[in-house]
Amino acid sequence: MMAGSKMSAPLALVLVLSVLLTGVAHAAGPEMDPYKILGVTRSASQAEIKKVYKRLAKEWHPDKNKSPGAEDMFIKITKSYEILSSEDKRANYDRYGQTDDTQPYGGNGRYGQRQEGFYFDESFFNFPFNSKNQRDFADSKYTLHFNQYVNEVVPDSYKRPYLIKITSDWCFSCIHIEPVWKEVVQEMETLGVGIGVVDVGYERRLANHLGAHRTPSILGVINGKVTFFHYAVAKEHLRQFVEDLLPQRLVEWVTDKNYLQFLSSWHELNKPHVLLFDQVPVVPLLYKLTAFAYKDYLQFGYVDQGLSETADLQKQFNINTYAPTMLVFKESIEKPADIIQAKGMKKQIIDEFMSNNRFLLVPRLVNQKLFDELCPVKQFHRRRKYCVLLITGDEETFSFGNQAFLSFASTNSKEVVRFSYVYQRLQQPLCDIFMQNKDTAESPAQVVILERRNAAGKALFKPVTVWNGSDDDKQRLLEELERLQKDPSILVHDAMLPELNNEFASMFVIRWIYASYDYLSEVIDDILHNNWREMMPLLSLIFSALFILFGTVVVQAFSDSSEDKQTKPKAKDGTKSENGRPPKKNFVEVTELTDITYMSNLVKLRPGHMNIVLVLTDASKNILLSKYAKEVYSFTGSLTLHFSFLNIDKHGEWMDTLLEYAQDAIQIDEDDAGNHKMDYTGYVLALNGHKKYLCLFKPVYTGEDIDSKSSEDEGAASGGRSRSSSRDDNPPRRSKRSRSLSTLQIHHKLDRLGLWMERLMEGTLPRYYIPTWPGLDKITPSK
């Protein structure tokens, strides 16, 4: 008990001191947040901070702003800029959350903490674990939260890769990788790589979102895609990991043989081209990161000065070997538009160099994004941006005028004026608004000056001149630009501009192929490194698909074997089609011929195929279909025969129209046709949709009436004509025979259909050609 009380006294003292320190810190008042005051993010660059500061300082300067709180706000803005413009002060605020006015510590926080004359050594609480409060302050600078990752890191990963460490409290393994991690972070951050730290204990949602289930873990994020680091934590391995995150086709190797081809592609790609001359045998990582950040604006190439294949190229552009040299080529491939040369190029210098050369002297408007950047919307009266637009074509006849426009732009470049051109045939909706002669097939080139007013598309413009590239055209354009600087109201026309077509949309397929290749490479890499927990969803999907496929094959195999067993007895009985193929199924598939199936089953039937159509009524449907199936079953093995039925109660007019087309060949009894409506029940039509002919089967009685003829004789043309002649000689007997046929039992009407089908397959039945197939869209009303 005594020992317990002795231990509890120091613990109580520690708790009291902590409460006192917390109260004193809060008593100092709320801390000033320079990021909120300036309205910038924590990842804002010095250039962005300086730009915002200048704007806010002008807005809140007491000499210009007479509001009561303007002076206090101006002081806050100035102090915020002093903190964020100094790397040391900004790092101190990011790590400790303290400014100079709210600094609760003594002169050097490294040695201790001082508050109101109270001092204690912070090593008193220094436990050798990775706890939340005592974790290295360098990690707190890069701590990520879920919303911050989604809203800032993911969009920014399309411009630069991110290296993220997954850690947690009481992580003993995390302590071992800290020295390497700090060294890598210091190097990568200077190159422009984003850094992040995720504490699993406090950001479980973000860790699950990233797929990180163990600590420590290191992963990379690029283009919104997460890739895990699988190797031993070493500086060389992490550097190679970052390099492998980048796409493989960012930088092209350039030599004496291909440099002309590389530089000449500026017109096709609509981009300036950058060449880096250096003596290292591999492309520097800083150059690759720069190429990734500006891949939408510039095309990058690398020249190894140590190769003999690049000697002529170095001599042509007078490249010195003592320092890396960077050249930018625009419309001219013989002379670089800009050059930079320095030992140990820094990222800030390269970024400024690239930003100043993102566009050609006269770029082509190929999509809406480029249009928004070249011709931005007017924001302030003193920040007007005008675009001089040449509407032209890509034919040879326009080449002289296009070159003259480029020459004019290169000698009259101003900060407030941007020159560009557009191909009329590729951006027709935009050009129709600007062109005065819209109706002509081949419009001449024309120059237009425009100013965009809002993001919705409103713009003011003025057509200047028809452009032929002559000296008069140049002088007229120069005079208009001088007038524009003095009087912006000369832009008298206004219009709503449509969104530009994306002329590079076809390149999406190529990008998709590259993305698929990168994804497959990532999957193979994950499998090789046994990252099973992360691969479990994909593996589960693959095995599920294989199981379903295997199960389908097995079921199909068993069903085919059972069908073979069932059809064997019928095959022994001789139920084969005329070409020797046994029926594939133990039933006949018969579809109804309606206005929906009419086109596919008849009009657009493939060549060589025929549709065998049974004509029936609602009353005789079941009986005739059963008899029909028995008669045609042995012919279902043929791949060119289709079986259907037509309800005469619904489509009687179609039957009348069809036989009327073929009435010259098919003889119909006058008594049947004249005295009452024809009864087509039991008729069978063999219809060839491609060649437009039919063969007809008429039902006959096969019982005691010895005078009745076979069905195939009834369907023949000669039989029809002989009956017609006998009818003329003895009309009463033909009338009596017709009445007897109408009283036949329904199931006997198709007795001879099998024999008729055999003759159909032999090709011996007469064919009745028709000019066209009648429509089946009308339904006969019931009476």
C-alpha cells in the first residue's frame, strides 16, 4: 500500500501540471490562423501566397478602405504574410500551430517549455514509443485526413505523385524505418513529390479507403490510383518506387537521327517541345516529374551528351557540357524559343521556365480547356484579356496566310493580347458565329478580336478583316489593336459561344489501352508479392466467374448427353430429315407470325432459308398445331427451315392479298371465292423471303372419298388447271365437292403434309413468284 501511494503522488503531480499548462495555453487567447486570413490552402506555393497577399493588401489598405475594421484586418494580413512567406516561420506554424504572438514556449522549444516563469524539461514525458502526443513533429506536418485526401491529394495526384506512410500508435516497426523515411521525404519533397502520413488509430476510414491493413506500410498515389510498396525500406528502393509510379512514355530519347521528327511534331500535337541536354545515362527523376506535371502542355525529350549519336545535335545548338541545358522549341525547329542552363537546376527554376513556355506563339484551339486558358474570362477591369483569332483551314491554299499570321504575332506580342487560330471544318459551330459569310462552302480566312465576358459563353467580338497575309491586312489588324487599347467599346458584337469540340478525342482509345496495360501490370505485381488481403476482392471475382463458367459447361454436357439418349429411339425409327440430319430437339419450335416477327421471319430472312407457315384459326389452333408438329418433326434437323403459324382470324386480309398477288398461277374455286369467304384453315405456305416466291399446300380428305387427290397434286399448278376445266364442264359437281371439303374433320386436313414436305425439299413443287410481300400491320376485325 505504501509503495502504491508513493507511485501515485508523482502521477498526480504530473496530471496537475498538465491541467495548469493547458489552462495557461488557452488563456493566451485564440491563435491567429494565417491560412484562413489569406484564404489559401496549406499546400499553397509561395507564388500563390504572394499573389493573394498583394490583392488583399490593396483591398484592405486603410488609405483605400475606410471601413472600421480595415486597419485591424490589414495588420492581420501583413502578419499572416510574414509568417507564410518565411519557410522557418511557416514550418514552425505547421508543426506547432504557433505564431510569434501566440508562442507559448521559451526562446528555443528544443530544450524546454517556458510559461509565465514556469519551466519543465519536456524529456520528462519522452516515452520511446510512437504515441500520438510525442510522435515526431515532422509527421504532423504531413498528416492526412479523409476529406483532405479526397479533396486535395487525389486531384493533385494528376500533377505529381504522392508518397504516403501508414503508421499507428505503439508501432515498434515504425521506429526502425523513421531514419530512412525522413531522409527520403527530405529528398522527394524538394523534387516535387507529395508527402503524406496516415495514422490508422485516428484515421481508420482513410486507411480502409486506401486498402492499408497493416503498419508500417508505404504506398504511392498517382492519377488517383493507389500502389503499395513491397520491398525493403531503403532509400534506393523508395526512389525507384516513385520513379516506377510515373508513366513510361513521358520522355522520349532524342538523337541525331530522330530529333527532326521529334521537333516537327509540334504542329500535330499543338505543343511546344522541350529538350534536356545532360551527361547522365538515365533521365533524371526531377525531369520526369516535371514532364508528368506539364504533360498536357509540353512534349519532353532527353539528349544524353555522353553518346556519340548526339554529337551533331550538341554542335548544332552549341550546347556546353559543363551544366545541364534545357531548350524550348515552338513553331521554329531551327532556333529555340527559350533556353536555360544551370548547375543543379532547382524545381522552382524549372517550374517557372515551364510555366512561361506552356503554349505556342500561336496555338490552335483544339478543345474547351485550352480555349479557357488562352482566352480567360474577364475578371477585373484592369485585367482584360483579348484574343486575336484566325479562322482558317488546313489546306495548302491557307498556308501562306497562316505563316503571315504567325509572323505578325511574333512581332506584336502583348501581355493583354493572345494570338490563336482555329480550323473552320473542325470547329464549325464556333466559326459560324464569327464568320460574316456563313453560307459559302469555302470561306476565306478571317481575323476576329474577341473578349470573353463570363463562363457561360458570353463574348464580345469584332470581325477585323479577311486575312490573306498581305501587308494591308497586317496594317489593318495593327490599327485595330491600337484602337482596342484606347477604346475597348469597339467590340460591338456579342454572342453566346458554344463549347469547342475536342479534336484529340480519338486519342482516348490509346490512353485507355495504356491504362489497361498499367492496371494489368499492377495486378501481376500484387500477385507476385502475395498481397493477398488487397487482392482478395479481385481473386474472389475471378474464381466466381470461373466457377459459373465451369458449372455451365458441366450442366450443358449432361443435358446434351440426356438429349442424345432420348433421341436415339426416334433415330432408329427413321425420323431423319431429308439431308440425313436427325432432329436436334425432341419438340418443334413454332413461332407466331405477327407484325413484330414479320420482318425477321420473312421479309429479312437469310438467303436459302424458308419459313413453313401453317394457317389456322382460334378454334382450330390446338388441334392443327399438334398435327403440324408431328408431320414436320422429321424435318426440324434442317438448318434452313423455320416453322411458324398465322392466325387467319387476325390477319385474314394478308392472306387474301398474298393469294391475289399470285392469282394468275394459283387457281381458286369461283364458288368458294364468290359465294362466301374462303376458308384457309389448314393451308400451309412455304415462303422464301429472299427470292419472293411461295409453295402452297391445300388440305384434302384422305378417308373414303376416292375422288380426292393427294395434297401435293392439289398444290401443283397442273392439278389446279385440270380442276378448273372440269368445273367448267360440270359446275354442280364441283360445288358439291367444295361443300364436302368444308365438313372434313380438322385433324385430317394435314394428313399428306409429310409427303408435301418431302417434295418441297426435293425442289419439285411449283413456285409462285410475287412482286412484294404484303404488310402485316393490319388486324382483321372480328365479326
